[in-house]
Amino acid sequence: MSSTRLTKKELEMELERVRWKKGKLGIKYEQYPTPASVAADVLWRAFLAGDIEGKLVVDLGCGTGRLAYGASLLGARSICLELDLELLREAPLEERVLAEVPRVPLRRADTVIMNPPFGTKVKRADRAFLLAAFDLAPTVYSIQPSGVWKVVKRLGEERGFRCEALARYEMHLPQLYEFHVSRKRRTEVSLYCCRRW
């Protein structure tokens, strides 16, 4: 599909086709799928801002590659970076890198789009992803818990980035781990965009 003919709804439908499977590394890495509706909205915003088409886009902690794949559908050269080989094998992209953040074996990108761990299981995991993204690209889109705005803003400013909150989403996370008692859990997240200035 050409990016000039793809609508936001068509993008969401394509992203629904990207398979998700539970990673083998477990809850420590906070592996959850990004809902197709959220991924499509994030990607569409980045696309309209000129941060995808014709750009090198990297998804740090890509899982099965939903965000990276969506960026490629919108005209980006996309790279999927993931620690879990089982998940990485499912990513529908040619360019896949097996690596752990913060040891990113890439020199630079134009844009990072990611749904990183929130740091609830491994303290500051979210911070490691943000700092790696700031080192890699001048534009970073990150899905984070809604309550961490001040942290994102401070980290961005310390690295020469101006950050803004673009959107809020309610994500319904499926029951993936043994300790989950409900079939779906609701969590509120925000999309932050940080640009180097």
C-alpha cells in the first residue's frame, strides 16, 4: 500500500493483522501489545507532522513490530529493535535488530516511536528507553503512563529536547500473566512528543 492512498482507518486495520504473542522473557520486561487503534493514532499524528514518510524510524522494544510496521506502511524505512527473539521473529519487517536498551547498536535515526516498559517492574526502565531514544534521534514519540509528564519533560530538557503531551488514551491490556485477575485491565497513557531544539 502506498502511503498516499492509506487512510488512518486502513492503517488501523492493517495493524490489527500484526500478530501478538506473549514473550518468553516474562513480566520483568513489561511486554504488552499496543492496541491497533492507539498505534494507528500515534503513527498518524507523526505522519501528519512529517516525521515518518521518507524517514528512518526506529521502534525501541518493538515486540512484534506493530509500530515499526505501521511506520513502514506510511513510507518510512523502519527498524524494529527488541530483546526477545521470539517476539522479534514475528515482526513483519526486514530490518530487525536483537538488542537490549540501552545498548542500542544503531548510530542515528530520524524518529523514534515507542511504547516502552513503564518502569513498574524494573525501576527506571522507562527512563533508560527515553535516554536511548534521545541519543538516537532528534524526534521521539513515546507512549507513557499519564502521570509521568514532569519526568519526561525534565529528562527531555536535560538532553536539549522540548516535549509536549499530544494525546491521552485508555488502553485495555489483556490478561497475559498469572497474577492478572481480570480478563482486561484498563490503564491511562499519554503520547509525548519530544523534539531536539
